[in-house]
Amino acid sequence: MANYQLAISNIAWHKEDDEAVYTAMQQAGFTGLEIAPTRIFPEMPYENLTSALLFGGYLKNQWGFSVPSMQSIWYGQTGNIFNPADAEHLLDYTAEAFQFAHSLNCPSLVFGCPKNRMRALGDSKTPLYFLILTSALNIGLDLLFIVPFKMGILGAALATDISQAISGVVSFGFLCRKFEVLHMQKGELAFSKRACTRLMGIGVPMGLQCSITAIGSVIMQWAVNVLGSTAVAAVTAASKTMNLLTVPLESIGTAMATYSGQNLGAARMDRVRKGVTSALLIATVYSIASALILHFVDVAVMSLFLDTTTEVEIVAMGREYLFWNSVFFVPLGALIVWRYSIQGLGFSTLAMMAGVAEMIARTAVAIVLVPMLGYFGAELANPAAWIAACIFLYPAYRWTCHKLDNRLLAARLHMQNPSPDHEQAL
């Protein structure tokens, strides 16, 4: 049985209660005290190396405590490590923290600095603001070009292009102004074959995935066109209605791509698995709820795209299409979670192959089922594609996790047992 040792952080109580808590810790079997340096030395903590040595001796001799870790080592610092003007000071400050930790025989340090944590580029609100700006501008230009200027389809296209161009320029200006780390330096303009190869390895499969999926959709659209204009209108209206409710599933997938990549970087595949399980649960609950909601609001939403009072046949066919697709929202949610997680873990080619599975399924439905079953066959195209992708993605996800587990294990073993040549070099 493993021999576990217990430690507790000294920020869990007030300083005047130290001795009372230390006594209780002894009685409870604690052998370690995690410290926040500024909790002990509020001003310039890392200039008190002698005092730190004495404090460590006091903990060991008086209470039997070691110091297994230090937390909040940047507490009180206002600089930004990504700002060249602050980086040198923060690195020197961190080196002093290492010396301080050495005086305490402390093996682990934790940044734990909330203000600096917030300085990362991750910012979900600002992109939302730009998206709102783009959407509002697009709607305004649509009305301007189509109604007063009578430009028709050309006006709608120009409105989209102009709004996206303005949003892109404003976004780029905001990034350059707010994040100094994105300012281009002279030396950064050099060509990097390694970086380009890495980016191509990630980007090309993702691009091909979209193209391959689109090919399957085009083939399916060809099969629907054969069924007549009423079927085409019903599928179009139903697809737009369905897209309104499936967008949140894509957001879950995007979140999982980032989450998986971050935890892979931290060598925490256990967190990746827990995250995927949680995302699958969320996607399943949402899929069931959205399918139920769609049953009651489908006509109201389709009224945004066609006149439901006169196009009765189209509405009926659209509702039938929505029903059979919504029944399979759960496989769609699982597909999205697994595919984006695999992408975040760096296996974009496998995610692309899921697109191939979707294309093959849609093509098979278009060639085989639509001629046999007519419109009902078209209704089964998306469910067939989603199920085919899931059949591929689940074992692909399991294989990916297993492969990364082996890589991380090999890396840990190599660090614990370096080769003789490596030891000789040291």
C-alpha cells in the first residue's frame, strides 16, 4: 500500500493562529506545510534567505514539518511575463524564489498568481463583441443594399464581404494594440521550415476535413434536387432551422479542442478523459433537450425562412426532416466532442478521416437509399453520416489516448532513468 503524506497550505488560516493550527496538524498526522512566501515575509520575501533557513529549521525541529511546495511565488508582482519590459525583472524575481525554496529544501513551486493568469491571450468576451459588431453591420448593410439600392443578391454578398473585412481590420488593430507579444520583431520575419511544417500538418487535414464533408453534402444535394423543388425547399428550411440549435454543440467541441490541448501540454491525460466524459454528458443532455424543444417550435422557426401559412406541404416535409434528424442529435454531439478532442490532441488526420466516413455515408445514401425510399432516404442522410463518423471516431479517440499515455510514460521513465551516456555527459 502506498505511503501517503499529508500537507496543508498556510493561507488557510490567520497568522496569529499558526501555533494552534500547527498543533492540530501534528495531532491529525500532517507532515508538510505548503507556504506562500509573502505570508511569512510580506515585504521582499526572497531577500530573507537566512530567515527562511531558520524558519525551515523551526518547522522541522519544533513541529516535524517539511515544506513540500511554495505557492503564489509571484504574489504582489504587477508585471507581465509576455511584456519584454517586464520579463527580465520577473525572471530575476523567479530565480530569487528558487534560491529561497532551496533554503527551505522545497522541491516544488507554484505560480498561483490570479492577475497574471488573466493576462493570457485567452479572451472569450472580445471576440463575442466583434461578432456582434459584424452581425449588426452585416444586417444593416443587407437592408441598405437590398431595399433602397435594389442590388439583390450582389448586395447581400457585398454586405457580408464588407462587414467581415471591417471586423477583421478592427480585430487585428485591437490585437496589435493590446497584446505586445504579437508585435512583430525584425528577427521573427525569418522563414522557419519546422514551424511551417508543423502548421501545415495541423491546418491541411482540418481544411481537407471541411472540403470532404462539403463534397458529401453536395452529392446529397444533387440527390435531393432530383426529388423536386418542394423537397429542396423543405430540406433547405429544415437545415437552417436545425443549424440554429446545433451551433452550441460546435461550441462544446471548440472548447474541448482547447481543453484537450492544454491538458496534453500539462501531461494530464486523466483530465482529458474526464473532460471528454463531461462534454459528452453535456452534449447528450443538450441534444435531448433541443430535440424536444424543436418538436414544439419547428414551425415558428421555419417561418423565418418561408411563408408557413401558404407553403403547407413544404412545412410538413420540413417537420418530418427535422424529426428524423433531431432523433440522432446525440450521435452528432458525440461526433463533435470526439472529433474536436482528437484535433486538440494533435491528430488532425484522424479527425479528417471522420469527414471521409461522413462523405462515404452520405454518398451511399444518395446513390442507394434516395432512389429506393425517395424523400425518406434523404432524411436519413445526416443520421447515417453521423453514425458512420462515430463508429470511426470512438476507437480513434481510444487509440489516441492510449498512444499518448505510452508517450508520456516513456518520457517519465526517461527522466527517472536517464541513459548512461546522458549521465556521463552530466
